[in-house]
Amino acid sequence: MAEPVRVRRLTDQEGQQLQRIVRRGSTSAVHYRRAMMLLASAGEKRVPVIAQLVQADEDTVRDVIHRFNEIGLGCLDPRWAGGRPRLLSDDDEDFVIQTATTRPTKFGKPFTRWSIRKLADHLRCNITRPIRIGREALRCLLARHKITLQRTKTWKDSTDPDRDAKLDRIEHVLARFPDRVFAFDEFGPLGIRPTGGSCWAEQGRPNRHPATYHRTHGVTYFHGCYSVGDDTLWGVNRRHKGAAPSLAALKTIRTARPDDAPIYVILDNLSAHKGSKIRQWARKNKAELCFTPTNASWANPIEAHSGPLPQFTLANSDHPNHTVQTRALHAYLRRRNANTRHPDVLAAQRKERARIRSEKGIRWGGRPLLNAA
């Protein structure tokens, strides 16, 4: 039997970048959907489940996963074709890209970054391999290879000595016990203020929100829980993050599986998740805490589902207080859980509806069966 299609193990930089795209949203819908595909696949979701999640064709999901395994995050951009033949050879273009991405100081230049003019002059005057290219052609070449002028940034690599062991454990429980795996995370702070977003409106006439300067409502934190097997997301708003709210959320997870069989909870390395009370409760209630590696919270399956929550409830909103904001979050969660697109859950729901109709003697047309009492 062929192995299921899934992404390779993500690096810390790749996981953080995908998590940033899903959580904050993206100006490109293609980037957003493809990032959700990759994060869901990293969370041991099958291709049919991912296709239902992002409303895409299964072959498209497979192509994105295969492309990621080949070239990494470059798969987020579609490959557009067309245009006239290139005038420079592949080797010439590679040389230009290599030069553009090298600091000018390594060539003895008295500046720290290239401009289009300076780069074109350097290529033209290069004794080893002179390349004559105009500034506009050079700009198009760099854009075609996704080389843009960007601000330098910092990144964090996981320094956890048990990184591989923790990732192996998370992958093991997701593959072996999906019906007993849960994910937990917090996001916030959530303030009471008009929040920008997006909406459908007449061109040049977007919806507007009033500006506020005095914010006296404080903040809250959403404590979210996600059932991997049931594709169910729930949570509650708390005034603070800490051991007590985290323990209360973990108790709701245990309530979701009231039997004595063990459950597995994936959560990050926040200190509030590691207190003695939480560990004691976990041992007593057969709950194994599977911590993600340090600076690798992207390995938590809830990350692929926490992006739409603020996008559809907090963005483009102006809630008057935390009570209304919390009600909006819970209303979205109820609708989301009632309209799940998980194939296994949909099949179970259809089976349950068929059983109820059979017991009542009603067939799908709404008319009673001939042998009904």
C-alpha cells in the first residue's frame, strides 16, 4: 500500500513563517490557502481532509505538498508561464542572482546594499564575467526570481535539546491515536477597539470605523481547545493567562473523553502549562502532555485552525465590550463546528441521521416508510 502524501518535517523557520501567514492573514489568498495546506499536513491531516478544509481539489493539495518537499516555501507562489524567450542563459541569470544576494562589501564596494544602478554597473564592469543588462531588465529579472528589496529581520532557531524527540512523539500520537489527541493554545491579548479588516464594498467606499484613544476595558486571552479526531474547536476568554485558566481548559478536554482511556494534549512550552498542579492533574487523569519544542509552536495542530477565528470575528469589528466580543467568538465557533468539512465527521453525521430516520420510519424524502408503524 502506498504511503500517504504528507509534508516532510518542517524546519523552525518554515514552521514560523507558515504560522505567521495563517495567524496574521496574507495579502495573497494563494499564500494563505497553501500555508493552511502545509500546516494541516504537518499536523498529520490526510489529503482528503485538507482538501475539504481549504475547499480545493485533492490533486492540488498533493501538488502543493510534493512541491514543498522539493523546493520548500517557494511552493507558496504559483508558477506563471508565458512571455518571450529569455535573452540571458540560465548560468547568466544564476550569476546575476548570486551577485545581487551577496553583500557589496565582499566585492570591495563602499556600501552595504545594492541599488539597481549600482548592481547593473558592477555587472557591466565585472572583469571575470561581464554581463550587459539594462536597469529595467535587471529589475524584471530580480522580480522573476523573487528577489526584492526587504528589511532585514531576525529569526529564532529552536534550542531545545529534545526537539526531535518531542516532534517524534507528536507525530506518533497524531498518527496512532487521532481520536484521543487534543491541542491547546492561547492567543491574545484581545482588546476592545475598532479593528481593521476586509469586507465587500463598492470600490473606493470601504466600511470605516471610528478611531479610539482611550481604552478602559482591559484585555482578555482566548484559551482554545481543538479535538483532532472530531475536528471540533472550542474555548473561553479569560482576563489573564496563567496556571488556573490553563488547568480549567484542560479539564474541559478531559470531559470531552469521559472514559478512563488516556488522552494526549499537545501544547507549547509556556511556563503556565508546566506547573505542579497541572502535572499532578495530568498524572491523575491519564492525560499525557505533549509539549512542542522551544520556538516551534507551529507543530501544534491548532495553529492551522486558529487563523480564521480572529479573521472572521475580530478583524473588521467594533465590539463595545468584552461580553459582546466573547459572544461573537462563541457564535462563530458554534457555526464552525456545526458546518465542519472533515470527511470522517461528515460520514458519521450522515450515518447518525440515517439511523434516526430509520428508527422514526422516515425516509429521505420526508414521507413515512411503507413498513412504518
